[in-house]
Amino acid sequence: MSFPHRFDLLISEVGPRDGLQSVSATMSTAHKYAWIDALVAAGVQEIEVGSFVSPKLLPQMADAAEVVRHAVTHPGVTIMALVPNLKGAEAAMRAGAHKITLPVSASPAHSMANVRKTPAQMVEEVRAIARLRDEMAPAVHIEAGISTAFGCTLQGLVPEDEVIALAAACVAAGADESGLSDTTGMANPAQVKRLFTRLRSELGDRAGAAHMHNTRGLGLANCLAAYEAGVRTFDASQAGLGGCPYAPGASGNVVTEDLVFMFEAMGLRTGIDIERLLAARETLAAGLPGEALYGMLPPAGLPKGFVPHRY
């Protein structure tokens, strides 16, 4: 379930949150504005622009409220923020975020490392946030992203029954949707297809996004497997920035440029102009000088004869 969109699928850009919180440098607020503006100009319809956490823990996100207030000036774009708790949710709603996402880990070990709560306690946090939303900002959409759904570097295997039960519990507690995150990059396509098929059978149109990492080079394959299971919303990060500070070895997200190219080459309309997306990558690079940027499409270029959609 996601905001209605006019295209075959929705690419949700998470770089300004997931990417920036995972690099040591702090991008200036002005550069964040410019990057978000460039992403909007490329046709990106949903952007996760910040995380409402203590600036002592993540100084890169200290300006999250300012960034949300800037981003929501773009009409027709869903502006999303990550919140780990009720306090963060209240701050995000006051800033004007259209959508908030909570990291609810299926691995107790990762959950304690990431948010210092058990999975069951996070379900209660979802319940409290949903009540606050109903009182304070009824239009705000709540997503519970089930972290470490495909395995955990701290715990190891994560039972699939527990993943599905946790997603269902979050929706029962008031989340509008629940998606699955390969936080540690341990997923494989068969597992992704199986688990998303189960999720969609359990939750119907409340089954949410696929959030895949490319830690072991399977990010695009896993996205394709999720698509074949019926998923139509995909998280991705420009230049593959991102990971999880509390999951050792969890390197970057699926590269937005590569994911958009894959789907567009398959004839599926994303609404994103590839050439403008590549221009947005240059804006990102200007804001993080010296930072390693990833992706296969940018250095290779578009294939001869490939005619990109103009949106």
C-alpha cells in the first residue's frame, strides 16, 4: 500500500536519510535542499529526507525538521521521514512529513542494538504513534518497515514465520502498511519471492515496499524477485549510499540509477527521467566531495539505441 501514483511502480528514494546517515561526512543543509530539488526535477515521487533521532547519535540528521519543511514545498511529492519512537514521530508530524516509517526489527538482537527495544515493544510504539497520528495529523501515513527480515549479522537466521507475524502485528497496531527490509544484504531471490508472496497473502494491499541492499551483489535480482511476487514499491538510494550503523557489515542500498534503468529497460514506467536522475547524482557528489559513489549505469551510460522515457 502506498500513495496512489500514475506509473507502473514507485521508486522511493531513501538516500537523503539512509544514505547520509551512513557516511562520516555531514552534508550541509543547503546541499540537502539542492539534492532533493534535483531528485524532484528528475520525477522522483517519494523521498525519505531525514531521520528524527537524537543529533548526538546521528549528527548528520540534526537538521531533519528544516529539511522536511523545505521538501514539502514541492507539490505532488510524498515526503517521508524515519522515526524510531513516539518523540521522533511527533517531531516529524510537526515538521509536516506526509509519511513516517518505523524500523521494526524481526531480530531481537538487532532491535536492541538499533532502537533499544524488543520487537514486541516496537509494536507497542507503533500503537502509540498511530494514536498520536489520529489525534494530531490524521492524513499522515505510517509504514512499519520490518528490518532484518531476511537475516541478521548479529543473530543469524531470522524465522520467516516471525517476520510475517511481526508485520501483521504492526498493521493490527495501526500501521497503514508493512514492508520488508534486507537490512544486512543477506537475501536471495528465491527467499525474497517466497517471503513477499507470504506477506501479500497475509496483508493484501497493506503489504509495503521492498527495501533491498546490495551487500553481496544481489540487490537488483532481489528487486526483480519482489516485483514478480507483486511488489510495486521499491526503496533505493542514489549512488548506492547507505547501510545500517547498528548492523555490522551492512553496506549500501540498491542503486537508484541502476534500479530505474532495469525497470525502464523492461518497459515498466517509473516516472523518473534517467538523464535528470544522473544530473541529480552530480548534485549529490557536490554535496559530499570525495565520497565513494556506486552504480553500474553511471560509468557505462545508456546502451546504444535505448530511448529513455521523457516524463
